[in-house]
Amino acid sequence: MNTLLSFVLFCLINFHKSIFAFVPSGRGNHNAVLIDKRLYFHGGLRADEGYASYPLFYLDVSKSFTTHDISLMPWTDLSSISSVTYKAGATACVDETTIYYIGGFHSGGFVSKFDTISLQWSEPTTSGSIPREYMKYDHCVILGHNIYVYGGYTVHQMNILDTSKLLWSTFTSSLIYSGTQNYSATLLNDSILYIGGTFGSYDGCQTNSNQELPISIFNINDNTWRIVTTSGQIPTRKCHHASVYIPQHNRILLFYGADDITINSLDTLTFTWTIPVILNSGGPLRCLEDHTATLVGAYVLIAFGYYQTDEDVLISSDIFLLDVSRKDSYKWVTIYDPINSIQPVPASPTSTSNFNIGSVITGTIGVTIGMIIGGVIMIFLNRANYIRLP
Ligand SMILES: *[C@@H]1O[C@H](CO)[C@@H](O)[C@H](O)[C@H]1NC(C)=O
Ligand SMILES: *[C@@H]1O[C@H](CO)[C@@H](O)[C@H](O)[C@H]1NC(C)=O
């Protein structure tokens, strides 16, 4: 009996390994973009070693997985697609099913385009007031077909790429945002919120002197800037972080950054900062920077980046999952469940819900069976002395 069970497990594992054989290496300054249940990763650097190999791959988030061992996650490599180029410190925005990668260090064009339906990579030629090569470590947002990218090394300028015409235009105004790189950008209604960033040097991180960290907001309708003062538990410094917007909870979450081990939450209605409640310990144990954070279903998936240590920079190949389904009780988890969803904060106490209990039960059973099988495989793997990531 035992032998039979071992044999079945052996076959299962080898079947599993042969499908998900690709394992991405760690990297920082990469991009992560979610389109239709696939989280596409592109580019990145391995600190001083140069571009990370395997520039294009995705994680299938329609399936359940565990983050204990990234080699068992459902990755698919797309790096062998014809003419894929390398980039690092670029920014990525999605127009329907096409990803535009802009700026950064690059082995191909300044703008690259990946069609996720036809799986074609191309380097389109753009026209108009094309930004110069200073556009690195920036973050874009997209509204309609317009991609907004602010800044550059010393350039305080809003750059807009109209993807339907592949045409660039630029805006400067008297009130400008001072951080030009390593910030985060979030689209809210017709405004873009810029938080943190650096000013012309690595150590020029935006810090919280005089107990305030004003936020700059760019209005897309009239191309003007305004400054909003914030209150609450204002972050002490913010740069090289990653951010996620959770519309159901009116929150922007900021993850880590240079010399920074905290997660900060900004209420987008009141502009109040808090440190979100997390029920358990987990997540990175050191300062993490130049990583990505993406809202995937009910989770924030934090991928790769650089760990700062006293004497060195360590390249992370870790994936962390924060379950954000409940606004005031986040938790660190290692199992991703595609059925879990974000609980909206009820608008009134009498809000009626008419969800289908049948599908919930079926889903729960499916996940339970999946977890049991996954659990048995994990136990077997541990017995078989598989090397765990530190
Ligand atoms: C966005 O719109 C909502 C609802 O109209 C409003 O309450 C909120 O203040 C707006 N946010 C910004 C940043 O303008
Ligand atoms: C942004 O960070 C990079 C390193 O990751 C640094 O080289 C660059 O100077 C920073 N940009 C600014 C404007 O400080």
C-alpha cells in the first residue's frame, strides 16, 4: 500500500515538475502586470550582474499555488518569443490586452509593446515630443489610450503617450512635483496621486520633515498640479517602494522601500495615513526595494526586489502573499486561493447580499480538495529533502 502511494506521488510530482519546470531567478527593477488571470513579469536587473536572464514570463493565477517553494509555482516562460528585448527600471501600462513598456535601460527600443493575445513582441516607433533617455525608474498610469509618465532624472515634466497614434506630448506647469524617479503613481478618478520618490540621487529620498508628507496630485483634465496635506501616521520616508490601490477599501498601500520595513496605508477619501492591521507576522524580514506589488484577486503579491543589508545588496527571488480580503485584518499567507475575494466595506448596515451559496460551497470543496492534494505533495517533498528557499 505504502509503495503504491509513494509511486503515485512520485508520478504526480514528476508530472507537476515537467509542466512547471521554469523557475524565474531573482531580480529588481522589473515590471509585473496582471491581465486576465496571468501575471506577466518582464525585465529587471540582477544588481551589478546586469540584466536578469529570462526577460518575459507569467504566473498563472487562475490556479491555486503555494509560495513556499517558487519552483512549484505555475510559471510559464515566454522569453523565447521572437525579438523580446531586455529592460530594467522601465514602466509598464496595459491598454486593453497590450502591455506597453516605456523607458528604463533597454537592449531594444525606448517603447516596447507586448500583445498578450497574439503573443507578439514589437518595438513601435513613436513621434511627437519624444522624451529623452532620462526616463528611468518612473511609474505610469493609463486612462483611455493615454499613458502618463512623469519625470526623469532631473526633468520635471509630464509626458503623455497616446497609444492609438503612438504620439508623445508633454506638459510643464509652474507647480511641479519634486520627486522625479523612484516614486509611486496611482490613478484616482481623473487625478494621479504621486507619493514619495527621490530628487537627483539615491539618498534624496522624500522624507517626513516637519511631520508632513504632502501628496502631489496631477489633474488629467486640465493638466494642473495641486498639493494635499495628509495626517495620521505619516511615513518617515518613501522611495523605491511598491504600491497597490484597493478601490473597495479606498486605500493605497505602500510596501517597504529604501531603509524602510513598513507597510503604510493611505485613505484616499480623507488622506489619512495608518499602519494597516496585520494579524500575523510574515513578509520580508529586511528592507526590500525595487520589488513589485500587484493586487491579484484578494491578495497583494510582492515579487522579487533587493534586500538591503548593512554591507551588501541581496537579490530576492521570494514571493510574498498578503491576504487583503478583509479591510481591518490583513494576514500573511503562503497558499493562494483564486476563489478568495475582497470583501467590500458595507455601505449601510442593511445591505442585502444575494450571492449564490451553491457556487460558494462547490468552490470551497474544490479548494479544500486542492489543498489536501497540495498538502500531501508538500509533505512528500519535505520528506524527500527538497531544498527549501531560506
Ligand atoms: C474621487 O471620486 C470620489 C467619488 O466621487 C470622491 O469622493 C473622491 O474624493 C475623489 N478622489 C479624488 C482624489 O479626487
Ligand atoms: C532612482 O534610483 C536609482 C537607483 O535605483 C538611482 O540611480 C537614481 O539616481 C534615482 N533617481 C533619482 C532622481 O534620485
